[in-house]
Amino acid sequence: MDKEIVEFTHFNEAGRSKMVDVSEKKSSERMAVARGAISMKKATLKKIIDGQMKKGDVLGVAQVAGIMGVKRTADLIPMCHNIFISGSDINFQIDEANSRILIEAVVKNTGQTGVEMEALTAVSVAALTIYDMCKAVDKEMTIEAIYLAKKTGGKSGEFINPNHQ
Amino acid sequence: MDKEIVEFTHFNEAGRSKMVDVSEKKSSERMAVARGAISMKKATLKKIIDGQMKKGDVLGVAQVAGIMGVKRTADLIPMCHNIFISGSDINFQIDEANSRILIEAVVKNTGQTGVEMEALTAVSVAALTIYDMCKAVDKEMTIEAIYLAKKTGGKSGEFINPNHQ
Amino acid sequence: MDKEIVEFTHFNEAGRSKMVDVSEKKSSERMAVARGAISMKKATLKKIIDGQMKKGDVLGVAQVAGIMGVKRTADLIPMCHNIFISGSDINFQIDEANSRILIEAVVKNTGQTGVEMEALTAVSVAALTIYDMCKAVDKEMTIEAIYLAKKTGGKSGEFINPNHQ
Amino acid sequence: MDKEIVEFTHFNEAGRSKMVDVSEKKSSERMAVARGAISMKKATLKKIIDGQMKKGDVLGVAQVAGIMGVKRTADLIPMCHNIFISGSDINFQIDEANSRILIEAVVKNTGQTGVEMEALTAVSVAALTIYDMCKAVDKEMTIEAIYLAKKTGGKSGEFINPNHQ
Amino acid sequence: MDKEIVEFTHFNEAGRSKMVDVSEKKSSERMAVARGAISMKKATLKKIIDGQMKKGDVLGVAQVAGIMGVKRTADLIPMCHNIFISGSDINFQIDEANSRILIEAVVKNTGQTGVEMEALTAVSVAALTIYDMCKAVDKEMTIEAIYLAKKTGGKSGEFINPNHQ
Amino acid sequence: MDKEIVEFTHFNEAGRSKMVDVSEKKSSERMAVARGAISMKKATLKKIIDGQMKKGDVLGVAQVAGIMGVKRTADLIPMCHNIFISGSDINFQIDEANSRILIEAVVKNTGQTGVEMEALTAVSVAALTIYDMCKAVDKEMTIEAIYLAKKTGGKSGEFINPNHQ
């Protein structure tokens, strides 16, 4: 692998962190998909499923929190560029066999930097919100395996995570 | 277990989310410890270790981000109370055998609600920052197993996660 | 009415705005209730009602936004004290006769200043969110008559709005 | 009217809220004008008018708050896009006959989404700030009739509110 | 001077930054006064003075910005505790002889940590705002000598800056 | 000098502050360099230098804070446009002769408004953070002479501060 490519880009000559200069990069349409999960006791998952049907939709709150998290990414991640987001969506999938909820966030933008961090942050904030909403009944929940599943656009082009297909 | 205790507390009678009323709760000293990890390619981990010694300390940036994340928790998690934080610290441990970095956040407060969400958020933001700082060299990093390890104080008293001891 | 009481308190001797010094005030349990409404076309209201039953719960999103707005009040209102909120809830009531949605926010705290502004901000942000979610189908919605309905606690004691009982 | 057009756009197939994908929309110059009012006791209005002349300019503070509110809109309204604002202004008009202050906000941008929400938020925050600055002398103030007066630009073109001309 | 006292307190055993644990500290009433100045061309200062009398009050905007800056301090300064502010005021003094504006911020709180950073941040944000409002006519303004003038309360008691009396 | 050029641009016809309309301005590549310093006791400076080598890197934390401050500029400065930042870096230089640390921030963007305020804010926040990290050992530190050193791009073109070359 090319040495130039594999250096950390977020440090200046003094060895201190910087926000990378992207002014020479071309603007392009970009998309990122991140995934993660939160596992819990079977009784907790049952309550979440029941709440969707009746009163108390945990995932509805997590959805809003995750999408708002997309817009707070550059506030949270020090060297992350603040960018205009074209669109953002989150999907939950109940995995009863493994007693967990799968979370997928899709974020799109058109610009000089990508939205990988925004998608990963959306999944993280959605998972944290599920924890918060359910912690009165289950403190042993675990946020699991958050990763970048896919990205498109930008100079490095398409990336599909070879470990999760 | 008592049925009243195990109901979700974050919903009102209309089935909509609310910020739980804690005005009747006693103030107490509280502490929460959350843990997580981020795994990566061996070459990425080596770069982080080298950077600490020389130029480009990834974990120094993640430390600052995680502690600032503690103070942003109530902004991110919709039903979370905004609270005064007494103190906060983060520790990283290099786990070369498994090619990952272990992250532990400790948060303290004195008040009517605890700091579990703040500790979990600190670990999440620190892990996301490590991802951001290293993503130019490794897009396959995975944020792993973030959980509440321990909490003390409050009406429910001490909790030690039985799955992670 | 006493002249001392009716002066604006938010200005210093130079005639410039200040955050009032409340350090001599006693801490007390406080509560504020604010109300407002958003009126719309009958077809829009019908869609909102239908969405609650099926797919697309506008009011669930407005609920989360309003409660998060409570925590942003001191960020938005320049001379407003930043305070710890004990609890917060929002209720919506469908007023089909007048083709509008009534919004009521209740906020509680224990401290040296009250939560009137937090309750009024919650109603405003909830109403703005309903507008945002429905503006593709109805740009003529009107946010109506936001007012403080009631407050308790503090030196001035209970207030019940004589114009809205 | 076409059925496709009048559906809520802020929900995904699972019926959960999303930030609408605008990446296919054309960028255009856009402008939005929102209006509202805050009514109060005659004595309160007199104090505000007097303060403008002498010490204690309530509307000067509300002006700053409203314009800062424009920049916080995407932080407050969950599904609202974060956008670059080209310019923003607020104007107040004293309506002594009806003992109220009329508020008008104009916001401009060039982009793929409009600034209706930013203009409505500016009016709301300005009105809330007037309430805050005057609440020591008048708790019965009412925020009245906030609506979109006009918008230009974008695919749907010009809109002039037929109910308020 | 005692060696223990003069160590930096914001680092943990790994040499990384932390938010100091203040849970053992006693709560006390505290006050901090910070001062600074911004110097400019004589013509610029004249415009500011004229604006106060007529249209365009630069210092009124800087006043609001400085007080809002007090509430954002913990968001800006990484290891700073987020605290409740009891009151805050800013005063400007025109120093025509030296063609500059003197800025003084006073901040009060009751708690386990002081408000030195809040007062210094208020002066900084007020000075930056004056720069912003006047930069179209004078880009050579200089923000000068921001320092802590005085503090009271807390374990270390009163401090009066010996260099500025 | 042309009278039109030297008027304050941030006020409307009513004499109230506004965010200047830049929609007619051309987008261009822009850069701003701001400089400042913080002076301190010789013993304090020695500790900072020692910390860089060993445990406790004050300037590493100030670096992160300053760069995050760039992204918060429009939140802090009322009439400042919120903009996309292309890149940002901060450099510290130890000036042992004068017992102070020199701070230089460089910020770049491509757009209709410049990044002078962002660069000045970065220097201010970095200096405030150094104060915060060291205040336990030295309360007499002074933030000194923050100014715009240089800017390029935009209608007014290059500016080099004649007082600091």
C-alpha cells in the first residue's frame, strides 16, 4: 500500500491535530451507510415490540435522536468538517433470535467531504437513546459492533466493508 | 420482580415520550463507569501507538472529545436530564493481542439523576473520534460492545454488570 | 401597583441588558404550564390523525422536539438562566371543531428561577415542528395564542392566567 | 391536487420520521417572510416604547435573539436541513391601537431547501425574548398568530399567504 | 509555595486531560470579574459612539453576545465544568484617549467551582462581536490584555490581580 | 475614503442589527490568519514545556478546543454567517524571552463570506483553554493582542495588517 495514503491526515507538522484542508477536493455526491446493534434481555425486547403496537414507541424517539445526531456530528467529533446534509434516514430491524435490535443509518450529501462520521454518529446516538429509554428495566444492554457498511462518492470511490456483507 | 418497577418510565398516559419527573427523588452522590472498545487492523493500531510516542496523538484528541461529549449528553439524548457534572475521566488501554483499544469512562455527579448516559456517551464519542482520526488508513474499524460496567448512588444503589466482570 | 415591582429587571444602570442576579433568591419547587395551538386546513388535521393510527406520527416527533427545546431555552433566550430541569411533559389535544391542535407543556424544576420560559419554548418548538412536518401539504397553518397558563413556586407564588381559564 | 404531492414527505416506509433527501433538487435563490405578534397590557407596551428612547431597549435584545435563532433552527426542528443562510433581518412595528408588537422576519438563502422554518423560528424566538424581558411586569402577554407570509424560490415557486394580505 | 498546589490539576495518571473531580469541594458563593479591551482607529470609535446616540448600537449587540457566551463557556473550554450561573453583567467604558473600549464582565454563581472562565469568555466574546460589527470599516482592531481582575469565594478565597489594580 | 464603504453594514434602517445579505456576493476561496498570545509567569511556561515532553500536554488540549471553536463561531457571534469550513489549523510558538506562548490560527473556506471571525475565535478559545488548564498554578496570565494578521479572497481582496508584519 502506498505510504502517502496510509499516513494519518489529521496532524500538522508539529504533531498536533488539525482539520484537514479539503479546499482542493472536488465536490461530489456522497452516501454512507453505517450499521450497529443493541442487544438486551428478551423481556426488554418484548416490551419495545409491544410499545410499538400500543403506547410508548421507543424506536420512534431513537429515530428522531439519531437524525438530530447527524446534524450534531461536527460539534462532537473535533476534526470533522461541518457540512450540509442532503438527507438522512434510519431503519431498525428486530432480531428476536439474538434478542437485539439492528440499526442502519443512511446519510447523503454533496460536497468535498463524506458522511461516514455522520452515519456512524446517527447509529451511536440512536443506540444510546434506546439504552436511555429502557435502562429503568434493563441496565445490561450492550451496544454492539458499529461499523461503516458502505460509502460511495469522493476520490476514494465506493467502499463496501468486506467483513460485513 | 415488581411489575411497576419494570415498566418504561419515559412515556406519559397518551403513550408519548416525556422527561421523567425527578423532583421527589433525593439528591445523592453518584458515579458511573462505562466501557467499550474499537478494533482495527494491526497496522492501524501500530500507527496509533507510534503516534503517542512521536507526532500525532490520536488518543489525546479522543480524550478531549469524550469529555466534551459528557457535557453534550442531554443535548443528544432526548429524554435525558441536563445535569451538573462533578468530574469526568477517560482511560484507554491498548489490547495488542486482539488489535483493539479498550475505552473506559468514569463520570461523577451529585444530584437526583445518575450519569450512566454521560459515561456511555463519553465512550461512544471517544470511539467515534478514534474512527475519524484513523479512517484515512482503515475504514474497517469496528466499535464494539459498549456497556455500563458499574454505577453507584441513587435509589437503586450499586449496579455491577454481571456479564462483564 | 408598586413601582419597584413593575420596572424591567433585565437592564443595568447603563441601560444595557443583563442576566438578573438571583443569588439572594431562595430555592423552591416550581412548575409552569404553557399552552398554545396550531390551526390548519381540515384535510391537514385529518392526515395527522390518520398518521397516529397508521404510519407517520407527526405529534410523536413534535413531542420529542418540544422536550429537547426545554433544554435549549437558555441557549435561545439571551437573558434566561441555564437551569436543571426536574421533569417535562407535553400533551396534544385534537380540536376538530376548530381544525387545530392544542398544545400544553408542563415543566418542573427546583431552584432560584422559574420555568415559564422553558414551558413557553416547549410549546413554540412543538408547534414549529408540526408546521415543518406538514408544510409540504399546508403552508397556511397558523401558530396561535401561546401563553403562560399557570405557574407555582418562587417569591411571587401562584399565577393563574385570568384571560384563559 | 395530485395525491402524491399532498402526502407527508417526512416519513419513511416504516412510518418513521426521516430528513427528506433533497440531493436531486436544484439549488435556487430563496426567501421567506414570517410574521407574528405579541400582545400585552398597555402599560407594558408603554414601558417598551419608553425604553427604546431611554434606557433598556427590549426590542434590541429580541432582534439579536431572533437572528441567532435563525442559525439554531436545524438544531431545534428535528427533520429540518442545516443550511447556509445568506442574510436575515427582523422588523418590529408598534401597534398601539391593539396594544401589541408586530414582528416580521425575512430570511434568504441559496440552496436546495427553503428558509420558511428559519423565518418562523426567528419570529418565535424574538417573541419569546420579548416575553422574557417583560415577564416581571406582565405575565399575561400572548404570542399571537405566527404564520408564513410569503416565500419565493424553489420548485413550488412563490407562495403568498391568502389569509394574511 | 507548596509543590502539590502548583501542579496542573487537569491531567490524569496517564498524562491525559480530565475534568477535575470537585465532588468533595464545598459549595460557596463565588464571583469573578474579568477585564479586557479592544483598540481601534479613532474614526471607528467615533462611529461606535455616534451609533449609541442614533442608529446602530454596536455595544448593545456585544452585550447580548457576551452574556450568551457566559452560558456557552463549558461547551467551548474542554475541561470546564458546566454550571448554573446566578447572574451576569457586562460594562463598556469608552477610553477616547487611547482609542479603545474597555470591557468588564462580572459573573456570579453558587457552587463547587468558580466562574473565572465564564467571565473571561464573556469579555472575549464581547470583544470578538465588536470586531465583527466594525470589521467592514476597520480590520486593524486589536483585542488587548484580557485578564482576571478579581475573584471571591471558593477554597482559595479572594484573588485580586496584583498587576492590574 | 469612500463614505459608502465605511458605514457599519450590520444595521437595518430602524437602526437594529441584522445579518448582512450576501446573496449577491461571488463565492471565492478565502483564507484568514489571526494571531494572539498569552503571557504568564516563567514557572508556568516551564511547566507547559515540560508537560509537552512528559505527561500533561496543555497545548494539545488547546489545539482541539481552538479548532472546535472555529465551528462554533456563528453560534457565538450574533451577526456572523454560518459557513462551511474547508480546513483549519493552529500553531503555538514558545516565546521564552517574553514568557508567553504565541498562537496562530489559519482557517480556509470557499464561499460568499470570509473566515476572519473564525480565525480570531480560534485564537481566543485556544488562549482561554490555556488559561483554564493552568489557572490552578497561575491566575495572573494575560491574553494579549489578538488581531487579524492576514486575509485573502473576497471582494476586498488581500489584507495584511500593517501594524504587525
